[in-house]
Amino acid sequence: MLAGAATLGTMAVAATLATHPGLASTLGAGLALPPVPSTGDLSATSVRPVAGMGSGPARTQEVEVSTADPVVAVASLGRSPHRAAPSHREIAVEPHRDRQYLVPDIVISELSAKLGKNRGERTRCAPRPPLPTARALVPSSPGSCFVTPEKKCPNSFFGARVRLRLTPGSFISPLSFRPRFISRRDRHGSAVMKGSIEKKGSRHRDDVLHTPVYVVSMEESTKDALRVAELLGKLVSFHGSDAVKRHVHLTPGINIAAWPKKIDLAEYALKSVLAVKSKSQVGSLPWLETYTNRDKKGHVTPRAKEFPLSHHIGCLFAHLYDWQMSSDAGYKNTILFESDAVDPSLLGVELSAIQTVVNHAPKDFDLIFLTKRSEKGGKLAKKFKDPLGNELKLYHLDEPNEEAGLSSYIISDTFFKKMRRYIVEHGADMVDAWLSSKLCVKPAFDKHGKFVAWEERAGGEYRYLSCYHVQQDGFRSTVSDEFPKAS
């Protein structure tokens, strides 16, 4: 069970829901990668090779990428990360941890009713979430009032029954598009909405969202709440309320300046590292040393608290948290969004396409960027269309670039296995540029995936990650006037 419930400022979620510890599957054989099958008709001509892979159109794994540091999956893990570790520490797999972050039914119901009916001001009583321990947090803002028996408009947990007052342009705002279908009610009284892809019939059933989605956002941030509400509204509109209810999770951002408050989030993010490294060893790893280099009260150094460094470190830990959680859950693929993902300056494809991208993903991929990029970054790999007819272009990402931003992307199960190995040995970096301009493109590794040097002509010949990015020509995300755009 999480220590202290993880609240989310985005509306967030089920913070007291207990996890179900136990061993469902191992984390893999050490840190080795599984065989990678042929990529079929994927074009790979003149693509820089990836460590462990062959070259050419049908690239298969020729050399196992492994490490001497084993990570063993067992059913228990010592809570204290401060004692010296043996050669490795037993590490718990928590396959159900992410269930506590599923979007609350009440939020899905309100979004569905709002999108379906598009009324003016209205008041109704929402039903209690089906799990009695499930709670959610929605910060108060002008026009959105949440009433409990204790107090009005709290910026804290709400209880069994919640009364919501919604007006156009308020917290859950009408979006710039106007769905033409009306929501229905399920047997529990919650509003249910059929998405535009669902309405196209069984031919596009596979394009309705069925891949797990993590949306990371900061606690008690009204801006993040507004952004995530809009993102959820788009997902419901395209994929339907049922798909969003089943597969979308609102996961916690990490505020390092507040440590030791909710330090358990950082401990989980680093659990694969803490399993094989002592405290002093972690203290020598770039960026990760922020966790160990704290004073007696558990506070980070004054320098680490300074903006923007505190933001970048917190961002890294939040993504590490989601990567670890996806691995524990045993997902083959996971879609990740930051709260501002649908900002017009950031999103590269319509959200109607996200499952289609997963369906057409190359079999060798580790990472696919969904963000808008200024350059193609590599050769065209394939073209395909989403169920709404939008043409999508998937490019290799293997050319030098200075792109940053990690607001929307897809990872495979091999991604975390590779990242875990690298992080245990070398630490981390500013997470977005680290992935896009280093691990995806720089020939800094040998054929076994061992790091050589970042500098050109220093002996490295292979890239570490197999990366792609997808673009929709002419696309610009549309958002409501209330959406807090990126500065």
C-alpha cells in the first residue's frame, strides 16, 4: 500500500486504494532484452544501427544486451533505502499498483454528460465510486464547486457523494468541437458516451483505445487540472467513456522541493536502482543523487530547490515512476502524456490516432514520440491512416537533433529494460533531451549496449534505443479558450 495517499491536482484519483502485492511475473532475465522479430515492410535503409540489433529491413537481435547487475523479482522489498545493499536487493513486483490511479467514475460521468448534452449551468448529484476506498481530488476554481458535509469547495479529498456545479467555461469546460451524440446512462446512473471511433462500427474496433495510458500531473495545480480535463474530454470524445474508464490513469507528478513529503513516490521510481546499489553508490549517479543527498530532515539541497532545476529533476522522477509502474504491470506498450500534452504547440497527432499508432508500431521499437517536432529526424518508415482518415507518417529518429519535450510518447516493454540497465550504471539526465538527442541518436555504445562515449569518433558505433516519431501533416491541436497554454 502506498504510504500516505497520492493525491493529484488534476482531478486525481483513488488515492487510498490498496495495491495487491505479489508476484505475477518477473522483470525479465536480469536486464537482458528479449528477441526482436522482423519489422516486416518497415523501411530501414541507411538507418543507424541500434545496440543488439542487426541492420537492414529485417533487423533482428544479434547480440544480447545484458548487464552484470541482476534485478531479481520476488514478493517482498525492504522499505529502507538507506542501508547498504548486498550484491542485489530483492525487488517486489506490484502488478496492480496503477489501478489506484484510474480516472474516477465521477469524472468520466461528468465529462460524458457535458460533452453529450453541452448544457448551460446545471447541478446534479454524482453516484459514489464503486470502490468504497476510492477517493479523488479536484481543485476548486471559478465556476466549479465541490460540496461535502464538512466544507465547501475544498482543495482536498471529497467523500461519498459530491455535488457539482458546472457552467460553460468552468473547470470541465466545453471543448472547441461539438460531438453530435448524446450520452446515455449505465446501470449505475453514470453518464456513458460513445466515441466517434466507436460509432464507425466493428471495422475500427481495434482503433478504439485499449492500450494503458498514464497522464502525469502536479498535485494541487489548477493549471494542470484544466489541462488534464481537456485531454480527458478529447479522449472520451474519440474513444468513448468506457475505454477511458478502463485504460486511462492519472499519475502523480513529483515535487522534490516538498521532500520528505511523499518521498515514497521517489523510492518507487528508483526501486530498481535501490535494489542493486547502496546509498553511497546512488549518491554518485548523476541526477539520481538528488534523492540521497538530502539533509537529516530529508530536504534536498538549496540548489536542487531552485527553478528550473527542481522542475527538471521532478519531471525525471515522475517519468521514472511511470516507467517502473508500467513494467510492474507487465504492459507490452504504454502511452504517456504530460498534463499539457494537447497544447497546440506540443501535440503532433490527433488523439484519435493514438491506438492506431500502437497498432502500426514497428516490432523493434522502444520509443515513439507523438510530439510536434521541427525536423523529421530520420527517414520515413511507413504511412497509414487513423480511423477518421487522418494520414500519419512514421519516421525513424536516428539523426542528430536538439529537440526537447516529452509531453506525449509511447514506450514498449523493452524500453524500460534498457533504461533500467543504463540508469543503474550511469545515472540519468534531463529526461526529454536525454532521450531525444542522446540515447535515440548518438552512436555512443558498442554492439552489446555498453556505453563508450558521447563524443563522435570516440569508439561508439551503435545507438542505444530504437526510436521513431509520428507526425500528421498540417495538424494543430484545438483547445478551449480556458486551456492554460505552454509559456
